[in-house]
Amino acid sequence: MTQSLPGQRPAQKQAFTGRGRPPVVVVGAGPYGLSVAAHLRAAGTPVRVFGEVMGSWRHAMATGMFLKSTPDATDLSAPEPGGRLADFRREHGEPELTELTPIPCDVFVRYGQWFQKRYVGEVEPARVTSVERAAPGPGFVVRADDGQELAASAVVVATGLNGLAYVPAELRRLAPEGPGPHAPVSHTSHHTDLSLYAGRRVAVVGGGQSALESAALLHEAGATAQVLVRERTVLWGMVPEPARSWPQRLAKPASPLGTGWVLAAVCASPGGVRFLPASARLLLFRRALGPSGGWWLRDRVMGVVPVHTSRRVTAAVARGSEVHLDVVGPGGRRDALTVDHVLAATGYRLDLDALPYLSASVRHAVACVPGSRAPALRGTFESSVPGLYFTGSLAAPVFGPMMRFVAGTEFAAVRIARHLRTG
């Protein structure tokens, strides 16, 4: 059992005894899973949480990376005051972070672990391998890789981007057995230590934060890195201005995701986004926050690591220990590039079929947002399968881009917990 911190209430595991309502099962123990579980437990709803606490942040982020979010947009959702990132820093005697202080990923991981101990209690490290609908009757049967099989009254999918990494087809062909750190191609989510490529030539494909920060870390680890960007320019975030004048605030209101009226609107009313036509929501999801690098990263990349814009990889072939890339540049000019490894910073694809723990019958029963493989959700985050909820990035095509970030945990956790409490 997880130990309680001094002065806090111990969050006890609530197991199903065979009487009354079976527990809610939360699959995933990242920011959304922990926030939902905290609200459920505070409400007295029996809940079991499966997954490694902050697992993706520990294993899918290279050492030395920082969050792109500001401190005010990085708080998990606690059911009572005292659970903010600032509270964690204060309790540990660490200085408060400001808008001008990039947040190291390891600080965020420690914050998540502290939040879990304070508000959630036991998280079971077993991996959920199967979620099937119970027959007969409502609910689900959940199985884990430690041999457990349990009844669940509801299931909350909060696995974030785990398993959703996207590698373009022309790069996937480099690794028939699957991309990975020791294959000719890997995805940024495969790495915790980029020093593995010290002394090697690496092509980073992508133009967002993941690509640019990975390129900086590769260079600083002794690799020869270069970045291939499809867009004509690389975008960088603006240096925050904590003391903006009222005309500036009126012209570009602040939000957890940045400044501007569009971002302010979708952050103020994620529930309102849901009522937009599906085509508009998908457009918003794809374009509201395009690829860009954090303002604090620019000096580590520009003029330091070669960044080639308007470049598109059309073919890739592994020959021995080298990778040969065909690259189309400005004006259709074709170039050949030889490297030792390709690092795909090509983002993620929301696809229910990439969640193997959901049985085929469950996946097929989940209605999707038209034009996508993301689940269509009610205002409570419940899918078309009664009792099956999705949160985090998988909910972004319904509730807007805030669900792609920690800032969305409050909106999601409160609504899911309230519905499960009254449902």
C-alpha cells in the first residue's frame, strides 16, 4: 500500500467484495488517469487504477526534455485545494516556477508521483490486457497481465498517447520488425536517452517541439543531427510577457494554451466545442496549435543544428549500417541524404484500433467522430458503449485542443466523476 504523506488522509484501495457496485477501472496513471481517480475516490466511488504512475512521461521522453506548457497550465486536477504544481514545489522547499521558467520533465514526473500519493493512493502497476463487455448485464470484465480478472461497473480509458505514435509509411519500411532505438528508424516516444547516438549521423524528421528539442539534445550528446521540416518555416513560441497592458490583453487574451481569441474560446468552453460540426472540430483539432518550438529552445537550435525547411522524405532504404533518404526540396529539387539513423518526430494518430486491450467487439461498438477513428463522446466523456469513457488526447476531437494538454484535466475529471457518481 502506498504510504501517506504527513498530514494527509490515506487514500485506501477500494476492492470489490462481490456486494454492491463493482469498481470503476481507470486504465492509465498519467495526468488524466490520476486526476479522474482522485475525484472518484474523493466522492467515495470504488475505483481501481492500473498502470505505471506517470509512465509515458518517464519512458517516452528523453532525459533533459522540458514541458512546453507554462506552470499555470500544468496542474493536475485535485478534488480539494493544495494539489497544484506550486503546492508541490512549496512543500519540498523548491522555488516557484514562473512563465519564464521552463519546467523539466523530471520535475513534472515527481509532481505526478506526489499527487498520486496525496490524492489517489494505490495504483496497480499491472498492465490491462483485455476489456470486454460483461454478459449478461451491464459492466465489463477486465483482465490484467498479472492474472487478475475483475468485474468493472465502468472503464475510463486514460492511456494518453501510449501506442499511438505515428511513423510515415516510407520510414516504416526501414524496420519490418518495427521501429525502435536499435532499428534504422525510431519515433521520439521510443527514447529516454538520446546519447545512444553520440558520434552518429541522425536525420530528425518533423518541425514541432519534439523534433527541435530532440535535435538539440542529439547535438549536445555528440551526435551529428539535422532536421528535415515539411513546412516552409519553423515557428517559435513568443517569450511570455507576464505584465501585458490591457490593450494587449484585449487584442490577444491569455489562455492555458497561449494567447489569442480562438485559443481563449476553446479553453473557456470545451463543452461548447462539442456542439460544432464534426468537420469543424477536426479542423480545430488539427490546426489550432500547429507545430512549433518553445521560445526557450530557439537558441539551442537555430544556428547550431542544421534545419532544412520545405523538405519531404519520399523514400528510405537501409543498406548495411546506413540509411539512404530521397528528399524533395524547394522547387521539386531532389537530394540524397545518407545517415546512420532516422528519428521520426512525426506525432501521433488517434486510432481506436491501436488500443489492443479493448476487445474487437468493444472497439467496433464505439461510434467515432465522422472522418476519424477517435471516439464520439457525450458531454460526460462517455462513449456510445455505456460505461466506457475516454479522456485526454482521445477526447480532443470532441472537446477541443485543451484535451491534448494537462490543462484539460480539470474539465474532464470533474465531469467524469460527477457522472459516475450519479449514474
